[in-house]
Amino acid sequence: MASNSSGGSDRQRVAQQRLRIITGHLQGRENGDSTIIAAECKAEGSQTDVSREEGKTVPRRRQEIMKWNGWGYSDTKFIFNNKGQAEFTGKRYRLSGMIIPALKEWFEGTFGASMQHKSPAAPVLNSGAVQPPTLNEAFLEELKSTGVPFSHDAEDRVYRAHGHCLHEIFALREGKVGRVPDMVVWPNCHEDVVKIVELACKHDVCLIPYGGGTSVSSGLECPPEETRCIVSVDTSQMNRILWIDEKNLTAHVEAGIVGQDLERLLNESGYCTGHEPDSMEFSSLGGWVATRASGMKKNIYGNIEDLVVHVKMVTPQGVMEKSCRGPRMSTGPDIHHFIMGSEGTLGVVTEVTMKIRPVPEYQKYGSVVFPNFEQGVACLREVAKQRCAPASIRLMDNEQFKFGHALKPQVSSMFTSFLDGLKKFYITKFKGFDTDRLCVATLLFEGGREKVLQHEKQVYDIAAKFGGLAAGEDNGQRGYMLTFVIAYLRDLGMEYYVIGESFETSVPWDRVLDICRNVKARIIGECKSKGVQFQPLSTCRVTQTYDTGACVYFYFAFNYRGLSDPVHVYEQVERAAREEILANGGSLSHHHGVGKLRKEWMRETVSNVGMGMLQSVKDYVDPKNIFGNRNLL
Amino acid sequence: MASNSSGGSDRQRVAQQRLRIITGHLQGRENGDSTIIAAECKAEGSQTDVSREEGKTVPRRRQEIMKWNGWGYSDTKFIFNNKGQAEFTGKRYRLSGMIIPALKEWFEGTFGASMQHKSPAAPVLNSGAVQPPTLNEAFLEELKSTGVPFSHDAEDRVYRAHGHCLHEIFALREGKVGRVPDMVVWPNCHEDVVKIVELACKHDVCLIPYGGGTSVSSGLECPPEETRCIVSVDTSQMNRILWIDEKNLTAHVEAGIVGQDLERLLNESGYCTGHEPDSMEFSSLGGWVATRASGMKKNIYGNIEDLVVHVKMVTPQGVMEKSCRGPRMSTGPDIHHFIMGSEGTLGVVTEVTMKIRPVPEYQKYGSVVFPNFEQGVACLREVAKQRCAPASIRLMDNEQFKFGHALKPQVSSMFTSFLDGLKKFYITKFKGFDTDRLCVATLLFEGGREKVLQHEKQVYDIAAKFGGLAAGEDNGQRGYMLTFVIAYLRDLGMEYYVIGESFETSVPWDRVLDICRNVKARIIGECKSKGVQFQPLSTCRVTQTYDTGACVYFYFAFNYRGLSDPVHVYEQVERAAREEILANGGSLSHHHGVGKLRKEWMRETVSNVGMGMLQSVKDYVDPKNIFGNRNLL
């Protein structure tokens, strides 16, 4: 799996990298290291669009490939075609170009929606709705001489004014635009960021770091009361892998790289980080660090706090970084943990050294059907107790099982539908599973082939003790494949009066069942009391297992036809759901973060003293609130 | 392995515990929870010595069982007996009561020491050498009404004035006593600590938390310039397991408990934390949290940051704790990481919820002989890369291998010495290993019996690829057994002009060999240039493996006869060794911490911004520097 260097220039490049890595370990190196990198950056920089090199995904002008008022790529969406069938357009995904026969009926049945009742979005962004930019001329003058690309273009600014909370997308679809950044800058490297931050401090400009734009915590929302010039620091072009260290199995990467590019580039050398958040097509390394991200395969690769070896963050007080890349230290409180979770309030993360692993030899999906959710949870708890969880194991409730069925693409083969029918007969009639109670766990194993097969046997044996039936690789693979297309579904819903959101928590094992039951019931009750006409979709899955508890992920969606202020109703229900989560022993968030959306619960979450500590750090690092997204505190 | 409750009172107790645990998960619980605990605490409290209950080790008057000027139990030490043989006195250890035939020769040969050249300690503590206590009458008056036990006794105060750095023990042996606490208090529970901290803030009294007294960073040293009354907050009597939660596999424990008691008590219910630092006989849970402790079996159980689920710390600003016991969260920067590593500068850790695991079914030791250190390191690196490290794997260099041999107890059986001789013949003559180059790795496997045997095979197969020969369980077991007696050896050395210390670092894999070679050479060179007469013992072992590097542990000792200021020479050599470590890419510390001993390197370790953050937290939490041990910053 190790990379083979061939050719003089490759060898030279590898030798230079090796030198950089070793000097990186040794005292008194940093000047040398930064000089090399800055020189390279200036050489490549200015107006060339570096993203197109080496297969990088995100262009400076995001509008070239991404939607302005919905999720993901412009060329990809769910639609109901001329024949009234659900279809997934585009060419990027396995599901692309396919008909999904059961989706329309499921959608109409679940939400009481109808093809006749349309709630379309404003077709284009009306630049006139965007406030003219507040400019800081002194800042702009000095910025121009740095060579860092920038823009005041209305569209560029709107693109960076939001994440993907429901209320943000709903507003855009209505053509409503609130406070947006006044300017966008695209640093190409760490030194560019240092200059930008220096200038912002000098001229009292508000900086909001922007990675992948996938925040679901209102983290990217511009505070409406902000009167200073707001500059969106878009890191997407600061996206190189600076070196790969095969001896220590680490890679040093610029923080603007997005997950899909990072993995693809590392794969070329036979490595991976294995960090695969559902947002990985678009979310950035810096964003993961700032929000304490979690990935699907954390059971093997760890969450972001396990993956990070070294972080560089540019703050108003200067560059913050440890001097050493040792694997684990006792040198006072771990300052990486002051950076992780700071959600853009303290500075810009520019470079990260991450662990890498050889790409696994073998991968195998799987699935297990349980007679009911309780048995499924008990099985996951036992798997966690025996510390034999696969790379990924997720248990969806009965509603999600049915939802998953509705997303099955049209099967071209009669044989496959026959098989499916057989399976269904076996499970329901022969084994006596109730289709309204059964639920499914999807599994992914990775590693050496022999170990994987052993591991698989161990997990299925445990599942059997809880009434679980192995249900094949296909169901497992499809479950994971759907992960990346689910986010596109909300946009379809919003065309037909259906709005929804996902939210998550982490909770001790003995609270899992109560939390799932109570929160789902609370959502239904709150919707009813607030006049929602048709019972909402209220569903959950156990999406990660830990020694002492689990991550639970909820979907909640409803038909808002007849409501005068649907977003307000939505917000009330979401708040009630979070109160229910907290009252049942769940956390404020497992991985989405706090942003502005969940600030109101921060004090009770970390205690007064904890709040005071966080505030004292903010006051020291950023006394003028240059990093003014107003998240967390 | 689960505990079986039988009998009405047991069931009631378990039911009450269960109620406490569940209310602990649910919102709005804390008042209720604290009330129950405080009530119990007051009932048991006042002057009864709770430590004697339930097999707790540490009495309030430590002098009843522990040395005043050396390591460990009073009844245990290495001596040279009438016949001039080395002997290990007492009855507490496997080695106790045994003759160690080869030790004298090794000691004399390694250090150029001699039985004729003695440097005995002052026989008893001269209470006259202890400054009269600086009392704060107002504080004392209010303290008396709390019922918390206290003392102004000189001996009690001296016992808590130090850890186990060389210079601290050397000074005590010379009868020298510097600044010591003016008073000792023994809180029995969290509420006692709350009162103590409130009073200290009110009356401007300096508090120094004292757990097990095993600090090797000068962490417990009282700042000589401190003019306020210094109160040592001895947590050793605050040592109960408050509840065990078998559903979530956690235990909620008072922070004064020492490692051996914690494990013994949990074992009674079939559980363990698996946290086994070398100091575990005496070090406390609160101390582990405050210093970011690491344990021998971290490969299975994790280091302290992996074990902690919930922490309560009493600070001048109030009690700091999270509201939730969820397994992993994204709620801003993780405040547990503001507590861990704070080394007694912010408050007193009072209660900790830790992960527990079922006691492993099976344990097996092992050892491997490598032809040289380089091959051994390469093997450990490969084991780490394949992520198949046993519970513990340690590689000692050739000097430690010989040292280990010198510590072999007298073998009563001729057959065993015959076997040893055979092994030696096989390894040296038959396999061609050079006794001056070979080194040994000791291994410990734990888990289900079948898995252990599989795991063992995998590791030995890897070892074989690096020229390693399996050398039996006995050598492995003995290596680990020696862990707990090594600390007693320094006291023997100090009777004969030999002083020494251990120190450690963590370092990326590609720097391990260089660091080992360079640091050992630097020590030898510095000793020579400072007039040390006889070449020092300078030896190391790789004591932990990680994905991206290792922990390396050094021993350094020398004969100081002929030097006018041996401690000063020692300090210069130690500083040079640390500079060498840092210059070679090693960290300031893997687990011993910073204390006052390594403060001078903190700024370069965490950067200016990092220092500023730590200082800002300190200034907020403790503006009057009540927690005035002056560690870290």
C-alpha cells in the first residue's frame, strides 16, 4: 500500500517533504518550515484557481456547481417526473438517473402531501434583495496589496451567509436574504490567513471563517446586529496536502480541504483518514476541528479529537500551536481542546496534522433485522460491551426501515424483486416478524479479510441472541449509500409543503429507549397542539455506539399546509424536542455543535464556571470580537 | 461477573444507588443528589477514621505506614544485610523477604559504589527544623465549626510538603525542611471541600490539594515566597465508591481514593477500571485527573482522558461540572480538558465518574528477546501499525535488561537456575545474541482466553520477523512485578552516594531511536563535564506505543561522591537531558506533568497564545490565587 516514488523529481519532492517533516519534529524549526510553505503559496497564488488542480472539488465560485437555496450539487435533485414517478437527477451518485417507484406513495401517505399542493422556491436569487456591502476602505486597500482574491459580488456573499438549518433554507427559498457578509476572501495558505487576521484586527473588521458551509447550528448566520464590515474567510482554496509522513502515519493538510478530496488524494498513496461524516462531500477539515466532528467509521478511525495530532490556528493574539507532534502529552490542559469546539469564535484553523491509516484490504457490508427496536438496542449495547463493534453499526427504527424501502430504486431484474419478495415472506410469515415493529441494523466491516470474516461471525452471533436475522449485504450497502442522498430529499419535501430537520444527541445506554420513545412522542404531541394538520414523521436511529452510551439521530418532518408561520411552529417543536432530550439525560449535541441555535442551553450544559472559562478564553484571545459569528457564548 | 445482590438491605442499597444514577442523568437533579451524599457524609464524618473501613489503605496519619523521607511503606526497603547480601524487607510484595544475590555486585559495578562509603539519612524528622505554622485565625475559627478534621502537627505538615522528585527526597534525608503547609485538612466528602474552598476565598488562605503525594514534577512543593497560611487539602479520606452503574459500565467515585483501593473494591463486584499507573498503590483519582495520568494497560482501558465520563471540581468561582454523562459531545470546547492537566491550580477535583470494565477472564504474561534495541523498536512500531498491541508492551534497552537480571531473587530450586542457564546458552551461543546488545520486551495480554491466545500468536509472529525470540512468561511477569519495587531502589542508592531519577517523554516513531541514543549520550557527556567521577547509569525503555509514536522512559543515576553540590549537578544534567529531548522532537512530558519542575518550557510547548489562554482561565477561576501551588504558569 505504500507509495512508490519513481523518477528524479518525485524523489526530490519526497526528500523535501521528508526534510520538512523531520524539521517539523525538531526544535527551532518553525521559521524554516513556514518560509518554504509561504514561498510555494505565493508562487501558486494570486488569481489562478488552484482548486481545479489535482481533482479538488470546490471552486471559488461555488455557484458553478452548487445550489444557492438547497443542498448539494445543482445538477442533482429528487423530482417527480412527467409520469409522476420520483426520480433522482444527475450523474454523480449510484442512485442518479434512477426511478424510485415507491417514493411518491410513501411521501403522499406519510405527510398527507399531494402533487397538486406545490410550494415552489423563488427560481433565482434576486440580487436586489441583497443589501449593498458595508465596505471598510482602509481594510480593503491593504487587502489588495496582499494579493488575496476577494469579492463583493452579491451572489458570492449570499452563498456564504448560511448553513443548512431549516430556517435558513426556507428563507432562501422565499427569496428572503438577511444580514450577509459584505465581502468574501479566499486565502490560499496559512500566511494569507495571518495577513487577513492582522488587517481585520487593525481595521476592526468582523471575520467569519467559512469551510464547507454545512453547519446545522446556525453557526454561519451573520449576526443581524453586526454593523462592522463582515468578511467571510472562505478556506476552500487552501486545500493542499502539504506532506504525508509514512513513518509516523500522519498527513499535514491545509484546513480548507473537503472530505471527499482528502480521502481521494490520500487513497492515491494507499492511505485514508477514515473520517467520513455524512457531510464529507462538502465539509472541511477546519470545520471538523472547529465543531468536533464525528465520522461514520469512528469505531476504527476515531472522532476528530482522536485523529488530530497537531493544529495551527490563527487568532487575533497570534498563531496558536503546540511545539511537538508527540502522540500524547501531559503539558497542562490540552490546548487542542480549546480549539476543537470553538466553532469559529477564536480564529481560523489553517493547518492540521492528522493520523492516516493504510486503506483497508477488505470491506464488507451487512444488515440484521430485529423483531423490534428494543431488541435491536439491546444487541447494540451488547456489541458495545464486548467492544466488538464493526467500523459502523446503525440501528434504524421501524419508520426509517419503511422510509428506506420507499427509497429503493426501480429494480430492472425480475429475479431481484422475486428474491426481495422471498425475503419478505421469510421474515414476516415464516419468522413471524411484524412489519410494523421490525427494525434494521446496517453494518460495515473493514480490515484484513480473515479478521473481517471472524468479526462478522462474532457480531451476527450476538445479534442472533437478540432475535436478529442476518438480512444480507445489499440492504447494508444500500443503507450507507442512502446517507449521501438523504439530504437532497428535504428539498423535494419543501416543494410540496413539507419541512423537516435532523437533530442528534448522545446519551447513556440505560436512557436510549426512553429518549427514543419520549422524544418521538413529544414531537408528535407538540405538532398536534400547534395545529399541524397531519401527523408528523418522527423517527430515530442509533447511529454510534460507545462504551457508556450511544448517539441517537432523529428525523422530524411535517406538512405545514394551513399554518401561517410554519418556521415558527417548527422552531417551537424543535425546542421542545431538545428540552425533552435534555430532561431524559441526553446531551445538547453529539456532533452538530451549538452554534447560535443551541446557545440557550450552554450554561446549564457546562455550568457557570465552565461558561466563565470559555468566556475568559474568548476575552483574552479576541477582545474586539473580530471573530464575531457569536456562536456558543 | 455481575454482582449478585442478596438480602433486603443490599437490595435497598442497590435500589437507592440506581435511583441516584438515574436522577444523575436527568435534568434538575443535582440538588437532590448532593443532599443525599452530604447527609451520608456528615453521618460518617467528624473524627472517625473512615479509611479503615472497607479495606482502604491510607490513614489520616500517613506516618503510621509510610516513610517520611523516602518511597512507600515504612516496613519495606532494600538493604544490604549482615552477610552483605541485598534483601527486600517487609511482607507486602512478592519480592518481600527475599535475597537478591546479584544486586550488590551490579550496584557496586555500575556506580563504583562501595559498602564502605555510606551517606545515611537523618534518622528522624527534627520537628525543630519545621517553621511554626502561619495561622489564619479567622479561617481556623470558621473551619472548626464545619467539623472537618485538621492538624497543625509538624510531622503531618512535612509529610504533605513534598512529592518524590530527587531534590525533595535528598533534602529530607539531610533533615532540611523548607516551606511546608501550615495546616492539613481532611475533607470527607464533596460538601466539605466546598466549605473549605469558600472559607479559603473568604480569608485569603492558600490551598494546595494533596492526593497521593507521588508528584514527580515539584507539583506539591510549597512556593517559598508564599506568606499566606498554606492549607494542604488531603483528599485521602474522601475515598468512597458512591455507586457502580452496571448498565452503563461506570462508577462514581470520590477523588481521594487511591488506585489499589479502587481496583480492589471494584474487583469485589467483578469490575475494574484497568487504570494501573506505576504509582497506583498511593496515587489518587483526583491526582490522575489533575495531571493527565497514564496507566500501564492503557492499550485496553485508555488513559485518564479516555476513562473519565464526568468530573466535579470545586473552584473559587463555584462547582464546575457538565450536566450530562453522555459518552461524547460537541458542546463547545470540552471543559473536562480545562480540568485535566490543571495540576491543582484551579480547584479540587472531588468526584469522578469513570468507565469500568468486567474483570478480564484471562491474563497472560510474555517476553521477547531481541538481538538489539533497533530491532525491538522496529517490532513495537509494527505492532502499533497493525493495531494489535497487547494490554501492555514494553521494550527495555540492554542496560535495563542487565539491571533486571540483577534484581532476580534467590532461586531456591536448582532446577530453575539450570533452566535459566539453558535459556542463556540457547540465546547467546546457539542463536548468537550478544549479551551486550540484546534487549527484552515484556508483554501482558488480557481478555477472553481464546482471543488472548490468538492475539499472542499474532504478536510473536511479528516479533519473529524482527529477530525476536519468545523468552517465556516468567520473564514477562517478573518485569511487571518489578515495576512496584523499583521506586524503593533509589532509597538504597541514596544510602551509598548514588542519586537518580526517572523522566519520560512522548515522541513520534521516527524519532524514537535518535532520542534514545542522543539523550543517553547527552546524560553521560554532561555528567563527565560536571565532574561526576564514575560513568552514570543512563538507560531507557519504550513503555507505551501509540499510532503516531511512543512513550520513552529514562532512568538516570550516578555516584556523587566527591561532588560538593550533587543536587545542583543533578539538576543541570536533568535540564540538559530535557533540552536534548525537546531538540529531538520529544514532548515536555507524556504523563508526569509540568509542575514547577518543567515550567520554563511551557511557553514554547503551547505557544504564546496557548499560555495566554491558560493564564486567562486561571485569572478568571482563581483571581486571588487561592490555589497557589504555582504549577504550570
